[in-house]
Amino acid sequence: MNIGEPARSEEIDVETPNAARMYDYYLGGSHNFASDRQAAEQAVEITPVMIPGARGNRAFLQRAVRFCLEQGIRQFLDLGSGIPTVGHVHEIAHAQDPAARVAYVDNEHVAVAHTRQILEGVDTATITQADLRRPEEVLTAPGVAGLLDFEEPVAVLAAAVLHFISDEEGPAEIVEAYRRAVAPGSYLVVSHITDHYDEPDRVEGISKLYRDTTHVANHRSVEEFAALLGDLELVEPGLVHATEWRPDTDVIPEGARNAFWAAVGRC
């Protein structure tokens, strides 16, 4: 068992690799099981971009949260928030304003359990177990509706999660539902895996691997990603690779650039 590995329960399938726990592994976290680590290591063998790409995306999310704080945003709705690691959204927000409110939402048991542990004693952040594909249920959940004031601007975060929603499930419509729910002056922060990584022929290998996990990954082109955002007014520099969105360093880890599309828009 990995150091800090979550306790097993009847609700948790420890034999089937889980995309959220694999992502935790890419980020250097410890909340994953042997099956997750094995699948993640196979993914890295297919394309080494998995680890630097995930960490580049994580850095984008942190920069985007800071940007939203600079715009006066003090409420965050983190959809598909995943397993908490160092530099989670509430830590970034509270470093600037301890009163900032963060509502995490995830449907993965381990992610919810560990987030709940981390948030113990934190009055300005909650975790809700819900499926982001059901916006009405998410937005009316006590941990969301009881914490966030939707009459005031909110930053809706959907980082590294929309690619787990198939075209048949209507990802553009889901994004639009959250946009309609927030007040003017709100922001939408989105990132999505690309359709090429470092070499186009590696995409099928990764897709095949994830079909054997709890979440199927849907690679999309930049045009397909843009379509999910509709007529959202994007802030500069627009839709770019995650590592190119307002970077705070000129040094980009090898292989990180091509892993994720990213954008931040005004609602």
C-alpha cells in the first residue's frame, strides 16, 4: 500500500484503475492504489507527456485562480475537483483572502473522502459528492447552494474534466448550464486534453488504456474544444496550450506544452 493510501471500503473499486487516482499519481500524490499506479505507469510508457502535462495543467489552474482573485472573485465552484494535493484551490484562494469560499464537487469516493478530511475545520470550503453532468443537482446541493451566493460573481472551474464527458452527453450544453447559473462578472476556467500530445499516433494508445479505467477519455481538437465554450468572451491570451496561459516562467518542462488546451472566459 502506498504511503497515505486511502483505506479500502465497499464503495471503492480498488481493482479497476481510476482516472482521478491516476491523475493524483501524475501529480506526485499518494492517494492511489496499485491498479492506478500500474495503469498510470503504462500511460507514461505510451507517452512521457502524461506527468509534465498534468503538472503543467495544475499550474495553469493555480494561475487562473490567482487571476480570478485579482479580478475581485471571492467564490469558486470547482467541478470534478479530484483528489486534493498541495496547492489545491482553497489553499491558493485563502493565501490571498481567507474569507474566499470554495465549493468542491466530485463523484469519486476517494476524492470526496480525502477532501473532506483536508477541509475539516475549514468553514469557507465544502466538498459535495455529485455528478457535474447534472448541473441542477450540483447547483442546488447544500454544500454548493449553502456556501455560494449566485447573485454575486463566481469562478466556475472545470479543469481536466470535460474530456471525461462524451459527445452524446452534451458537454457544450453542460457548460452552458453552468454559465447561465452564474451572475454577470463571473468567470469560467476550463482545460481539456488535446488530440495530439507530443506525437499524434500516441493518442489511440492512451484512449485504449483509459477505456479500461473507470473513465473514458475523449480527445478533442482545438476546434472541438472551442465549440464547448460557445460564445464565451475569452480573456487574453485566449484559447492556448495550458502552459502558454499567462505563464509565470519562460521555462516549460519538456513534453508539457502539448498536453492540455486551456481558456478563461468572462460569463
